[in-house]
Amino acid sequence: MTAVNRYSANSSFGGREGEGWRWEGSDSIMFAIVTILVAIGLLFVYSASYPVAISQGRPPYFYLAKQLCFAVLGYILMIGVMFCSQAQLRRLSKVFLFCCIVALILTPLLSHDPVKRWIKIGPITLQASEWAKFALILYSANFLSRNQRNLKENFGVTLHILLLTSFLTSLVFLQPHLSGAFFILVAGILPWLLAGAPWRYILRCFLFVALIGMMLIPFLHRYQLERFVCHFSHTRDPQGAHYQITRAKNAFIRGGFMGVGFCNGREKQLYLPAAHTDFILATIAEEGGLKVVLPIICFYILLATLGFNVARKCSDQFYAILSSSVVVIVMFQAVLNIAVNTGILPTAGIPLPLLSYGGNSLAATLLGLGFVFNASIHANSLNAQSKVTVRDGRANIHHGSRRDRRAHISSNSGR
């Protein structure tokens, strides 16, 4: 067996020896950044949540323990999908999406809360909208990569994605979960745009989304409308709809550059609502100061850079769409959360990826990043295989020339 054949046998996904899996330095850096962000999140989830836990008569570490369990689950899922073959991921896309659709349909039927967003299964609380984002991205990457040639000629491919996205968005919107519905919409449109949708379809799509958005305005709840109206009006009520933004700004001002110290924050003492969820960055800013916030932002920027580099080096359309879509949705969510915490945007109920309390958000984000690692390992393997093929081909050419030269000399010597 030649060197190329040996490498091909070992580099096939799911090979017995696993020698084809290539983990490079950029993957290690990306994995380290993810782990650092998760570790920072766990520390400040404890700091921001123990006043809430104590006020509820629970142990101070109650929310930390739940978040830690979901972090372990997320890492198991991330590592599990990291080493799946492409065929396994494609099969998983349909099953994953089907399970999320069933869960979204059952959520309003099985939820006992006034806001129908969670299903309680024993000690576990399932929020299907967090998982549906990545299920839709995975399914869309599979469907669009298989129908790449028909995308620009057949509107049926676009219609398939639009109808599926609209259906999932409607299910989440009715919970009601406005920010969740928005991210489902983005998760459905992103792969379609990155797959190379023609401009005439893009224009139709955005006109369709704008029309649906205007039709849904009368169905928004009063508190949702008040947040937008109060935020962009000249007269803001610091004790009303703008209360959370005001308290978050106070946390940033009080923290300054150095911070007041870990667990020494004041705003989390039941002054700032959702201090351990949507506004955890304000808690970090108060206790850790800008000296902690700025490195966190740099970590997100570096994670985005490495993630887009994975998409750039993917020659396979499926992996290129999948990895770039996951990176965009995670970074877009991070940017919006930071904008809310700093008062640029109104409160929208958007968690900060990998940092905010919310087990479903953490585990689902780690699963999505597992798709990116899978794409990177796949691209590394193919690039290494191509280098071996080129090097082996050159060796054969060089060896053949020497063999021909020897044959020519021997024939001349005989003469």
C-alpha cells in the first residue's frame, strides 16, 4: 500500500485508528478560549446569583451547581459531535430538528409557568428555543449544500427554508419569547445567505420578513412595546421600563477600571434584575472592572476570528455554511448582549454566550461550537491529505526520472 493509500485509510472519518483526525494549534487556542469564558462565567454566576438563592431560601451555590451540570453536559455534547463524520452529522440534522419541533409544540402544553418557555422534566428544565437555533442551522447547512445548484434557479429551495424558519419562529413567538423568535429567524436566514442566495430572492425574503414583522406588532405584549418606546424616547423613566439599563450603567460606573472586588458588588444585591442572566456583564464590570471586561471582549473577537478562519479553509460547502453560521449567531448574540448592558439597546432578554446563567443556552452554545471544531478537524485532515498527495506525487516523478536515467545508461553501456 502506498503512502497516499495508507493516509487515506487512516484519515477516513470513523477510522479504527483515528490517525486521520488532525488537531492543530488554532484548534487548541479556540478550545482554550471557550474554556476560559465558561470558567469566568461559572465564577461570576456564583457571585451574581447567591443573593437571589439566599432570598429564595436555597443554598448560595444553588445556581452555580445547576450551571456546572449543564456545562458538563455541554462539553460532552461538544466533544461528541466534534468527532462525528459528515454522514453522521447529516443524519443527525433531521433527527435533531424533529426533536426540537416536537419540544416547541409541547412547551405551551406542558409548561406550568405564565410564560410558556420551559418544560420541566424532573430536575431538568428544557428550553427548546435555545436548541432550535443550532438544529435549524445544522439542517439548513445539510439541505442547502445538497441543493446548491438549484438554489439560484429554483425558488422552491428558498421557499422550503423560509417556510420552515417561519414555522419555528411562530412557535417561539407564541411562548411569548421575542428575542428567541428573532434569533430563530436569524438562524434560518443566515445559512441561506451564506450559501449564495441570489439578490432577487434576498429582496423578496426581506420584504416578506418586514411584512410579517408589521403584522405581528399588534400581538406584542405591552411591556415589550414599552421597552422600545421608553428607550428611544427623550424622556426616560429610571424607575420604569428603563430601570434595568439604569442599574447596569451604575454597575459599570461603580466598577471603573479596577472593580470593587469579587463578590463585593452592590447592584446584584437584588437591585439589578437578572444580574446572573442577561446582565451578568454588568456584574462583571462592577466587581472585576474594565480590566476583566476588556479581555472578555478580546476573547470573543479572537474566537470569532478563529471561527471564521475555520469557515475560510473549509472546501466542503456543508462545513463552510455550518461553521460560519454558528460563529455569526454566537457572536451576534454576544454583541447584542453587550449593547444592552451598556445601554445602547433596550432590554431584550438576550443571554451572553458561555457566560450568562442559563443551562440550555450554555449547553446548546457548546454543542454549536462542537460543529465548528468538527469542521476544523475535517478541513485539517483534508489539507494534510492533499499535502501528502502532492509530496508523494513529486517523489514518484523524481523517482521515475532517476529510474529512466539508469535504464538509459544501462542500454548505452550495453551498446
